[in-house]
Amino acid sequence: MEQQSIQVPGYGAIMICGSPFIDGRFRSAQSDETLVTINPATGQPIASIAACGAADVDAAVASARKAFEDGRWSRRSPKDRKLVLQRFADLLDEHREELALLETLEVGKPISDTRSVDIPKAAYMIRWYAEAIDKQYGDVAPTGPTALALTTREPLGVVAAIIPWNFPLYLAAYKLGPALATGNSVILKPAEQSSLTALRAAELAVEAGLPEGVFNVVTGNGLTAGRALGLHMDVDCIAFTGSARTAKVFLRYAGESNMKKVQLEAGGKSPNIVMPDATDLDEIARQAAWGVFYNAGQVCSAGSRLLVHRNVHDELLGKIADVTAEMKIGDPLDEATQIGALIDEAQLRRVLGYIEQGKLEGAELVAGGNRTLLSSGGYFVEPTIFAGVSNQMAIARDEIFGPVLSVIGFDSADEAISIANDSDFALGAAVWTSSIDTAHSVSALLHAGLVWVNNYDASDLTVPWGGFKQTGTGRDKSLEAMNEYTGSKTVWIARR
Ligand code: ADP
């Protein structure tokens, strides 16, 4: 497939190639199928991308396997891998503007976010793992004088990273950073809606000195390219972020093929609890509103269930409605825009369907509830708040992945904890209180991978990311993520 030129208003043209990136360069796909990426803010096509099939996946896996086995990366010294990955991170930073524009065009998120959050954080993540890798030590086991037992962490081999569209490059970096730093070869399959930054990143990685075949990108549909990776007998690990429905399919693929390791982050329905003694309702309102409406609600850790003690319920709800009314929804290329479009028409229909269901089930619509900016042709939905929600309603149980907040009242801490934990998911949870006792007792009882006290969704790379129940298995971020892409190996040396 040749280069395509994407015209960006106010910027000029960006050249892209929509072919799979295999063995260090773009290759013509063996599949004839293509998919068209759409700008969610206009509904207009952006580029034509190869919809890779099983033969393309085979080629990518063969390239990754060869690179792994001959040691061109897997047996380089950690110090050398560090230098290459640092250079890769530098190149991501140097190309920040171009990558930010591509991501904004493809996924409809505000340019102010892609420029200042998504792309810089992706580069930072790669750099962080690069810096970590030559500070990892193995163990000498206390075996006694007759043996020397050395336990080290070994790379798994060929890792397939399957990524969603809500933070394309950033979530790719979640997997790429630790997987590459520890010496694996990676095949990245971006979501069908958002291939462009993955393809560009692979080119930049090679420019940084990453050997051919160590980082391949296979674009295309989940049911073909994703499935072929999931079932492949020569893929050692699947690193997945996406929906719980697809996460379960990957567990099945692993069972039906080679029992590959599967690491899954599959979203949440995170509770944000406000106790009656919480102070600074203005700040709580700000964080509660942005905690669910950021990225148009398309965030796995969105605080989509707000549990509020009835003593402060009405006052806080009014403040949240005020914060929400001020949010600037609009053209993602406009620097003033704070909320962009939903990813595609299917997601728009799904979100509007949940809003209708919320009304039918008897929740009270306090704000929003409609599609907006129709003349743009884009898929925009107003930030929407429902009050009077019961935890049994669909809007309280399902991960909507859109700008919909469900507000649930409660009367006691026990009731709040029981509602919070009554979910299929367990990613994030928050509690706001001025009592140190309540902070400790409630956070101890919340079943979630991340519990925030007096803040919502604060985190950085130093702490693990993931959860329990149908949120998935394993952890992204922090040094813990390196364990996802390595296994322990013991060498037992007899002493005479
Ligand atoms: P979302 O609902 O956020 O789009 P999905 O779980 O559908 O999340 O998609 C996340 C990733 O999983 C995407 O890269 C997609 O192509 C891939 N995918 C979706 N369905 C399948 C499937 N049945 N088999 C393999 N991969 C899939």
C-alpha cells in the first residue's frame, strides 16, 4: 500500500502508510481486505488501512520469533536495550505534534489532551522502563553449601499486544515498555478504529535502533487479525486491554491453542463514594465530573457510579451539574475543546441506547441525554447525569464507555461499601471523607485494584494498574508489569 496524505486543517499534510509493519518495514498485506478509518468528529474517512488476515499474522509472528531466537534483542545487554528505548522515547517526543494530530483525527479526542497527555505519557512510559531495565537483579537462593541456585527473570518470547482505541498510543506503551525492555519481541494489533500512531511508532522504533522484527504492527479486525494472534501456536503471551467480552474470548483462544499467558485489563464500573463528612464539595464536584466525563467517558477507570450520602446528595449534585454545564464540547482540533467525540457510530448508538434505558428504568435525567453538534457529522453526546439510580439498573451495572454518570444515594458506610462492591468489575474505587478512620476502614473493604482517598483517578507509573473480578488478570504499569512479560528461571549448580 502506498503512502497516503492526510490533510489536517491549519497544519498541512501528514504522510502515512496503512500497511502492516513487519520485519522492520512496511509490507504489502497478503490480505486484499482494507478498512477505512473515520474521523469521529466529522464522520468523514481519513485513510485506508490493511485489514490483515491469518497469513499476515503468520508473517509477523515468524519475524518476531526469528528476532527473539537469534538474540538480536533478547540477548542484548540490558544497558544496550536501555539506550535504544531511550532513543525511541526521544523520537516519540520529537514527533509529538504529528502523533497528537493523528490521534486526535482518528479517535476524536481533544488536541489539548493528545499533545499534553497521551503522547508525552506514552514516551515517558517507554523511557521509564528503559531506565528500569538495567537495575533489575536476580536472586541467589539460600540452598546451603552443596548448590548455587540462581533465579532470574527470562523474557517469554513473542508477545502480542491487543489494544483498544480510547488511548491508542498510551495503552500500546503500557505493553510495549515492559515487554520490549525485558527482551521480548512484540506484535502490536491496534484497534480497527485507530491504527495510525501504532504504525508511526513502529517506524520510529526502528529509526531509534530497535532491530528488525522486534516490534511489528498488524492492523485489522479483531475477528480476523486479533483472532489469529489469539489462536497462534507460536505466540507466547497476549497482553490485552479492551472489553470484558473480548477478554473472555482471549482466555478461550489460549485454552484452544498453546495455553499462552494472557494478561487482561477489561474495564470497570468504578464507584466514587462521598461520605457526609467530606469537605470541599466544590473540589469533589470537579473531580467527580471530570472523573467520568474525561475522554467523553471512554476510560476504563471512569468513576461512572457516584455514591453520595443523602446528607450531601442534593448540594453535591447541583455542583456537579454546574461543573458539567461549563465543559466545552466541540471540534477536537480546537485547542479550547475539553470533550471530543465518541469513537464511532456504533458507540454513539450504544451510549444513546443506555441513556434511553436509564430513563425507561426510572432514573431521573438531571443533565444532558442527547446527541449534539449534529451539523458536524460527528458522534458527540452531551455529558449526561442520572440521579435516583438503583445499583440494579443497567446504567449502574454495565460499562457504558460514554459520558454517562449514575448517581446513587446511600445512608451508611456499610450500605455504600455493599453497593460499591456489588459489581462484575473491580478496577478503581474512591472514598471522600475527612475522617482518617473512615478512610482506612472503607478503603480496606473496597474490592478494587486501585482505591483513591480524597481524590479520583490519581496515579502515576510507579504504581500498578489493574483489578479483580471481570476487570481481568495481571497488572500494567510499575515494576510489577515486568513480571507479566517474564517468567522465573532457576539454574541449579551443584557444588562439589
Ligand atoms: P472495545 O469494546 O473497547 O472496542 P474490544 O474488546 O472490542 O473493545 O476491542 C479491543 C481490541 O480487541 C481491539 O484491538 C479489537 O480489534 C480486538 N478484538 C475485538 N474482538 C476480538 C475478537 N473476537 N478476537 C480477537 N480480537 C478482538
